Amino acid sequence: MLKDNIKTIRKSKGLSQEELAIKLNVVRQTISKWEQGLSVPDAELLVALASLLDTSVSTLLGEKIEEQEGKALKEITEKLEIINLQLAQKKETKRKIWNGFFIFICVIIIVIFIGLAILKNTYMEWDYNNLELAILGVEIHSFVWLFVRIAPIVFICSIGGIYLTRKK
């Protein structure tokens, strides 16, 4: 609702996102995020936005103009709180997904390392005169060689990802 109203009113006034951003002293990406519903303006910017677009805050939020300004401001504040709560929940969900992904990567790397430790390069003792065993042995050796070199880097990066996506 808010995102559509900002975009519609901005276009009806003949303003680009860049022009509106300059007038509000924000970057163009901020306007884009508002119009995509990825974020909402804070109360101060919402009032400035309404003023620049020559409309009321209530209109931006999709309400009819009410007689009592105090009541309207309270409702606007409540709506902004709901929108901010929804955005916070969305952000928290993304954080949890990324955190779970990094934990999953670490677990997979540990499991593969344990599997390789159990295997103990037994494929090196195979009869390589048998063509199928030779091909399989080379493939396993190639995997082990590549995994042992790349996995520690990925593991350390995943630990960093877990740290960065932890709940603060």
C-alpha cells in the first residue's frame, strides 16, 4: 500500500527516483527500496516525503483524511510499527536461513573429512590393472586432492558466516 502510493504519487508529480532522493537528501536506492516494499521511511522522512509530494501522510499510507490529527498520527505510528515489525521478521528469517546454511556446510565438510579418515587412502592399494578400479581410484584421489585443499578455506569462511549471522 505505502510502496504503491509513493510510486504512483511520485510519477504523477513527474519526479524520478533520483530527483525525489535529492530533494529528501537520501540516495536513489532508498527510494527504490521504499517503492519495492523492502524498507519504509521513518516518521521524519515520511512527513518530508508527504510535503514534497504535496499530499498528506494519511494519503501515502492509504487512509482517508481524518478530522482529528492526533488520532491520525497515532494510527500512522501504529501502521509504521507494524511495517517495521514485518521487515524485522523478514530480516530475521533471512538471517536464520543463512546461519543454517553455513552450519550445514561446516557439518558436511566435517562428515566428509571423517569419511576420508576412515577410508585412509585404501584406494591406493587397489589393483590398478583392472580398468574400472583404476578409473574409480583416480576419481577418488582427484576428489580427495581437491577437497583437502579447498575444504579448509570453505570451512573457515563458513565459520565466519556463522559468526556474522549469529543472533545479536
